[in-house]
Amino acid sequence: MERSQMLKVAQKDAYDMILEAIDIGVYKPGDRLVESELAERFGVSRTPIREALQRLETQSLLTRDGRSLIVASLDHNQLAELYVVRAELEGLAARLAARHATPEEVQVLREMLEADRSLIGDPSAMSRANRRFHKQVHLASHNRFLVQQLDLVHRSMALLATTSLAIEGRDVKTLDEHEVIVAAIENGDGDGAYHALREHISVAFQARLKSDAEAVQAL
């Protein structure tokens, strides 16, 4: 492999590793990211780390604090805007999945639902499972452009410091809502799938707003 190709691979790997670290909460909103520390953590040189940080800053996942780069955070208005876009795009993905999902894809969604029941009470594991479930719905839409846009939306979701699935009872309700979504997709009910997934996102947003309000009140 030529040096230029190796550099591109290293840059992609560094970007993916930093993004995943933000996504799973290793780095939270407000945390400072330092080139040398990241290079040591991920075992790559500082050049691909620098390129990855620049890319993440361009995507507004990182922001400047003086000369330092920190993980960005979302204010109330940005959060509301994100959920509006997410609800529409996710609803569209569910509608298209109801039209285009193969029997095998529907079976995978069913198996995910069954497996995720064992994760109730573990917010971190449920959060990862929730992302896998939604990604599978996106892929079942068979629309690459929609999948790309949803990937961007879900990158921004990584800027949320906590998961709404940590709220008591939310994990069980989430799986019940997933069940309705899968049933609509399985039955080829595009309108039903669209509305079920939009309602699912709306309920999650309400739960997050309520949790955030209670946290402020407790200060």
C-alpha cells in the first residue's frame, strides 16, 4: 500500500475511533481533546489524529475553547431542532422499510427485539442496542441517501451527555414501541410504521425534556 493510501486509512480509523469514543461516552460534552493523548490512546501518529479532529470540528461535533478543542454540547433549541429532523427522517425510513424490507431483514429486527429484552436495567447496553435497532431500520429502507443523512443525525445524538433509556421504565416502553414499529414494517403498513416511529421519537424527546427539567430543579 502506498504512503498516501496508508495515511488515508489511518485518518479514517482515527476519525472512527474518536467518534465512537464520543458516542459511547468516553469523551462527554465539554471534555477537552488533546492530540498527544489521543494518539497514545489509539496507537496512531498525531497526523491522522489532527486530521480527524479537524473533520470533527467541521461537522460541529467539536468546538473551540480558546486554543483547545472540546466535545460540543447541544442547547435546548439545538436539541429541539435535532429531534424534529430525526423524527421526520426516521419516520420516512420506517415507511420505506415497510415497502422494501426483505423477510430476512424483518427477521433480524424481530431477533433484535427478543435479544434486547435481556438488557432491561442496563442503560448503556440498551443504548447500544437501541442504536443497532434504528440502524437496521435505516438499512431496511434501501435508500442510501436517507441512510447517509440519518448517520449525520445520529452523530449529533452522540453529543447528548446522557441516554433517555436511563430514565426509570423507559427501557421497557422503548422495546414496546419498537415492537409496534416492527409489526407495521412486517405488515407492509407504511403509514403505520411512519407514525409509530415518529411517535417513538416524540416520546423519547418528552422523556429527555422531563429528565433535564428535573435535573435542573435538583441543583
